Amino acid sequence: MPIFWFGLINIELNEDNWLYAFLVFIILHLFTYPASNGYNSYCDKDEGSIGGIEKPPIVNEYLIYLVILFDVLAVALSLFLNIHFAIGILIYLLVSKAYSWPQIRIKKYPILSTVIVTLFQGAFTYLLVFQGIEGKVVFNSQVIIPAVTGTLFLAGSYPITQIYQHEEDAGRGDKTLSLLLGIKGTFIFAGLMFIIASALMCVWLNDWGSIAIYFAGTGGIGMFFTKWALSSLKNPEAANFKNTMRMNKISSLSLSATFILIKVYTYIFL
């Protein structure tokens, strides 16, 4: 969700396109993402904690029908916006299937899976928001820099979501980036990505008011992350599901709120 709000900062909403923005939000968050996550669960048959669910229910055959329904609805609704947006959504859905599908299973390749996930959930989604609302994407520094920034944010958060699943992932033969880096390496990598993304964000915002809002809004993320990392280095058991979900909630809500506030600030004052 933060990537959606991030994209809106760069888009001038008016009476002609606000409905497009609403429809893009619905397509991404009610159908596209759930379809991707549902298919991943269907393939993995997770028994341990996954996503936001500590004790996931047993996967049955009905899940795949729901996934297909959501796939169809996502693409069908996208056609109401424009064909290029619909093609983008279809590509996203196909790549997400390749991520989990046993015959391809990008998920088992640590570097490749990280590159694909961060690009598609970051820059690709950022550009999809533009395509859906504006009907086109103009490739300039005002679009490319935040698209790269969004990818770096995802590059930091993606291995963090894997940090408590080392044993289960290894058992399935999935050598994730977090498993490759280890607990200490995962925290160092995530911290570096967040620092680089924040630096690029400041360059792109280029306004002291917006920059102040950004650091005020994301300060809580840095504090929790640092405290959690230090705790996990002393006691690896702290790198668990509960703390991962806390990190996810804090970062997602904080970034979403921050980008909304920056949008409001720029609309009123800039």
C-alpha cells in the first residue's frame, strides 16, 4: 500500500481522475495482491506462520478457484482504465505465479527472486499507478528516481519478511535471501537499503518541509528496527514471527501516513 500512496504524490488528482485512482487502489489491493498471496499459499501449503497469519488454516482445493476469480476480476476491471494498465496487471499476476509455481519456482533462487520481487512490487507497481490513473507514463527523473526508491524500500523489507522462516524455507529447498545472509546479514542489508532509499527520497523531494515530514513520519520505523536488530543479534529467537509482523505494521502504516501527509502538504503549500 505505501507504494500506491507514494505514487499519488507525483499525480495531480482532480475531478476527472480521482475515480481512476480509487479503481487502481481496488484492483491492486483487493484482487491483485490477494491473488498473488493466495497462489503462493496454495503452492507452499504453509503450516508455519506466514504473512499476517500466525497459524494459517489448512489449504484446500477451493483456494485455487478463488485465486483464478481474483485474477480474472483484476484484469477485467483494469480494462475499464486502459489496455496498457490491464497488460501490466496481467504481467504482474503471471510473474507472481512463476514465483511460486513448482515447475519454475523463482522463489528458490535468492538473488533472482529478490530482484524480481523488489522490481515488481516496487518500480513496476509505482509505474502501474501512473499508467492506471494518468493513462500514460512519462519517463523522466521525477518518475524514475521515486520508482527506484520504491524498489530499494522493497529490497529492504523483503528479506525481513523471510527472517523467521529460515527452517521452513530450507526444508522446502527455498534458499531465500534472508537464509543466504543470515540474521545479522539480513538486518545489515535491510538497514543499508533503507538508508540509500531515504537519501534518494531527499534528493527527489527537494523541499525541506517535505523532507521534515518524511523523517518525522519514518522515525518510528528506524527506532523499532534498530532496537529489534540489536535484540536479535543478542538473542536470535527475537527474529520471530511476532516481531516481523510488528515491523511490517509499523513500516507499512508509517510510510503510508507519511506519503499521504506529504501529498497534502505539497497540494496546499507547493
